[in-house]
Amino acid sequence: MSAATGPRTDDLPASAQVVIVGAGIIGCFVGAELARAGAEVCVVDRAGPAAGSSSSGEGNLLASDKLPGPDLAFALESLSRWRRLGEELFARIEYREKGGLVVARTEQDWQALSELAERQRRQGLEARPLEGEELWALEPLLDRSVRGAYFYPGDAQVQPMLAVRALVAAIRRHGGRVVAGAEVRAAERGRGGELTALLTTRGRVAVGTHVVNAAGAWAGALSGLLGCPIPVSPRRGHVLVTEPVGSVTEHKVYESGYLGSVHDGDGEGSVSAVVESTAAGTMLLGSSREFVGFERSPSLPVMRAIAARAIALFPGLAGVRLMRGYVGFRPATPDRLPVLGADERAPSVLHATGHEGAGVGLAPATAAAIADLVLGRAPGVDVGAFSAARFAGQAAR
Ligand SMILES: Cc1cc2nc3c(=O)[nH]c(=O)nc-3n(C[C@H](O)[C@H](O)[C@H](O)COP(=O)(O)OP(=O)(O)OC[C@H]3O[C@@H](n4cnc5c(N)ncnc54)[C@H](O)[C@@H]3O)c2cc1C
């Protein structure tokens, strides 16, 4: 079980109305939403809460990096739900609405960023262009050769492991269970082919109405086992953590090239500068994207490239020491958008996965949508664009 949540685990029940596979930020958010609404919830994880990507990424809640259309609409909805969670919780999960700054290095980048920001603004996202003195006033240590930037005041940050811990407590407070050490290995079916139970390494749990696939980067494998395969693949990322340095920047600062690396295909892998501070005073430096399976050994060339790009953005970082680096796996679909909702090949399965580098940010809207589907309520969040049906016949990479 992870350090974030302590050693406690619940026993596997004989049955549960809703069995959620995966105790990351998504499974736990869904679990808390459903438990609060009175559903009988059991979250199972082969390791424990926040054992997967939710403890090996960062905690940015971003709308700035979303493309206009359903992607941005869903992010705006989710960020507004984060905002409504309340001060008492915010203090426990290091929630900070610190704003994001997207930096264009060249005239060409500036034109592309301005065009994107204009389209985002038309969809309701607040974005302010900053150039010259105005930009240096906001970010005094930013390299002076950059062309300009857009400031997105609504971008925020949390500590994802603390958020998972708070969600686990909420699930238990409302009578739900969170079972560690229970890997789902097989599904049992009734005569009509309907899914009746999951067989885990801790025993069998009968499924009342729904199974939620919240297995993150492993959701592709789990979906196969549930009889409704979806193409979710691990997209590896590195994060470097510096020694505590005080305040280099108070915002999340990233270069506009990051947007291309998030949304485009990248057979060769890509690196772009993402720089931010944490409540502990350390800096987190990212970001890389590669399809190398679940390879856990960090790549020195990728780590060097991340450091070099961060220094190009903030030259003052050159003398700062790195404390450590780590890798994590983003759950990626072919179009980089999540897979949410029912699957007609397995009617009791609901997918809640494929959030790529945005699962923390998109967790509240995901949970709301899944809870509505489980409880048969009119959907409060539109997830039509994220149906599994769009991938009919596509395999994971
Ligand atoms: C470097 C990096 C930086 C990132 N930065 C951000 C960011 O700033 N903001 C943001 O929003 N997102 C970010 N992300 C993405 C974010 O971390 C993920 O989108 C999110 O954590 C996915 O959450 P999840 O709950 O779906 O998956 P996970 O947290 O991986 O949880 C899935 C769980 O399922 C369990 N599991 C899998 N298979 C089984 C099985 N068969 N039986 C039982 N249990 C199983 C696993 O043990 C795991 O605990 C980043 C990711 C990386 C790698």
C-alpha cells in the first residue's frame, strides 16, 4: 500500500453494487462520488491507492493545454468542479490556483499560440497576452529572448497523492471499501454472457450493476479481460525534482511546443519545457513523452534534454542541483482523449480512463459523468465525444 494512504486495507466483500478497478485519482474520485450518493462501492487495486500513475506525475489542473471543442469543454467543467470542493479540503491537498503561463519562443510560435488562445477564449477560457515589460513583471527570471506568452489565470495545482488520500477517506466515511492487493485476473459471466463477478488475487467479488474500468495505463489489458478491449497504451514521462530553491516562478510555466507534444503522435518521443514550483519549495521539471511500454529505467538523454530546456526558459536554474527524477505512465489513447462511459460490447462495464497527461485535472468531471450513468440520472456532463465506440477495431500500440 502506498505511503500516501497508510497501511490500512479493507476486506474484499462477497459482492458490491459497483466494483471499481483501480484506486488512482480516477477510481477514487468515481468511488467517492458514488459512495456519497449512497451507492455500495468497492474499489479494488492490485497494489493500493495511488500506486500507479497518480503518484508518478504532477498535479496540474490545466485548461490552457486543451484544444477547443469537447476537450476544452470537459476541462472547463472539471476545473470548475475542482474549484467548488472548498477551502477545508484545499488546505489538505495543496490546492493552489496559481495560473499557467504558456511561452512562445519564436514569432512563428507566437502566431500559433495567439490563434489557439483566441479560439480558447471564444469557448470561455480566460487567457491574457503578455509581452515585454508586462511579461517580465510577472516572471522576472524568464529568459529575455522569448517572444511573448499567454497567462491563463484559471490553471491550478494539487498534490495528487494527498487528493487520493482524501478521496479514500471519503469513500470509507460513506460506507465504501478500498481493497489493496486485489488484482483482477478474470471475469465470470452468466448464461447470457453478462458479467457477474470479478476474480481477484484476494478472491471473488460479485458485481451488482456495474464494473468501472479505472485501471489507468493498464486499462487496455483490463478492458480485454472484461470483454470490451479499448486501445489505451502507456505513454512514459520523466519528471526531475530540484533541491528547494525558493521562488523561481509562482506559476506553471511551459513552452508552447508542449501543446504539440501532448496532442500529436510521437513515434520518436518528444521533450518540451514545463517548469513549476511546489509547496515544499522544490521545482518540478518536465516533460517528456515516449511510447516505450512500461519501461521503468529512466533515460539519461531524456533527463538531460528536460534539464536543458528548463534552463533555456529560466537560465537561473543552471546552478540548481537535482535531487531526483522519476518516470510515470500516462494512459494514452490514439487521439489522446479519454474513454468514458458505457461499452455496448459489455453493458455493465463503464470506462473511466485514457486521460493521458490530464487525469488529475479531469477527475471531477469524469466522476460526475460516471456517477450519473451508474445511478441512471440525466447526464450533467456531456461525454458523448469520449465513447469507446470511436475506436472500433483499433488496437493499443
Ligand atoms: C510524468 C507525468 C506527469 C503528469 N502530470 C500531470 C499533471 O500535471 N496533471 C494531470 O492532470 N495529470 C498528469 N499526469 C497524468 C496523470 O498522472 C494520469 O492521467 C492519472 O494519474 C491517471 O489516473 P488513473 O486513476 O486513471 O490511473 P492510475 O493512477 O495509474 O491508477 C490505476 C490503478 O489501477 C490499478 N490496476 C491496474 N490494473 C489492475 C488490475 N488488473 N487489477 C487491479 N488493479 C489494477 C493500478 O495498480 C493503479 O493503481 C501526468 C502523468 C505523468 C506520467
